[in-house]
Amino acid sequence: MTKELPKNPDERQRRTLWTVLLLNAAIAIGFFATGALGDSSALIANGLDNTSDSFVYARAA
């Protein structure tokens, strides 16, 4: 069973934006966690970059 997409294009864009925001935030948490566990500044920096992207998406939503 699939969920029916909203007819309004703005609502679809908003739903897509929130999905991307949540996925990006989850990836950022993963980068932070693996960077801390592996003592990797590159992964921590990547987590910070994804966090800043999430803030941009949140502002757009």
C-alpha cells in the first residue's frame, strides 16, 4: 500500500524538504558519532557540514 501524494505541488515540496532535513540530520549525527569513536576530525567536520546544511533546510521549511 502506497500513500497517495498530495495534489498541491507546494505541499509535496514541503514534505520532500522535511524528509531531506531529517535524513541530513541523521547523517550528521552518524558522522559525529563515528568521528568521535574513531577519533577522526574529518568525520566530525563532515558532521558539522551536514548540520549547517540542516539549518539551511530548516530555515527554508
